[in-house]
Amino acid sequence: MRVPIRKPGQYTHYQPDPHVTAEKLQQFKDELDKLLHRVRPHAISEVKRLAELGDFSENAAYQIAKGKLRGMNERIQELEDAIKKAIVITAGGDTGRIRIGHRVTFAMAGQEKTYTLLGSAESSPDRGIISHSSPIGAALIGKKAGDSFKIRLARKEVACTILKVV
């Protein structure tokens, strides 16, 4: 059987953001533990059971179980890599210059906005958490309370002033 040759996609060499909080790192460890010790052994035994039924080419249940196990192994590798490369974010600290982990309040287009700068794995603008690599997050890094900056949103530039850093 000939394997199709595919061109690399947009996310082929994507490197996940290693910046995570201690809570997120613990979530990764818990998920890895669950996969390794509870879910994966069951999936392996299921694949073995279905393999005993015979012909692999026409055994749809075996193909599906094998695909699930392959996906599980991929997720285990991702989690192990994320845990190994994790850089734990410490909250707040020195409030001189804005860095990852700070909570920042700033005025933007006449409205006050407050965000916590974390890694992209935990980004949730609805909950007030933005990534340090987002346009607003990147503009905030290195600034201090009282600084002004401009950010390009859609088709216009918006002036912002940093009010408070915690």
C-alpha cells in the first residue's frame, strides 16, 4: 500500500507555550497519571481482545480500538513533553515592570479592563486571563503603571494607559 505524501501544514512545527501556573502543571500531571494507570491499560487489553478475533483488515472494532490507543499514546507524549518543559509562573511579586503572572488594570477606549497575564495554555479572556503572547499581552510586557501605549485592533489604533499593576 502506498502512503500519501503530505505537505507540512501550518502547525507542523508548533511549539506549545511552556509558561503554566502550578495549578495547570498539576492538572497535566493528574491527567497523565489517569491515562497511564487507568485508561491506557484498559485500552491495551481491549486491543488485545479484539486482535484475537482474527483478520485485522476487516475487523472494524479492532481498527477503532487501535486508533483510540494511538491517540491516547499521542496525548501521553504531549503531556510528558509539557511537564518536562514547563516553566512555572509565580503570581505577582515585584510590581516595577509588568511580567507574566501580574494582574494589570488599564484604560482602553474609555473603559477600564483588568487582565492577568499567563501562558497561552490558560488563556481565557472571558475570565480575565490573557496570554503574554497575545497582542495586548505583548504590548503590556515590560511596561509599568502610568505608561501609555497604542495597540492596533482591527482597522484602528487604540490608546491605552496602565492604571495599576498587582
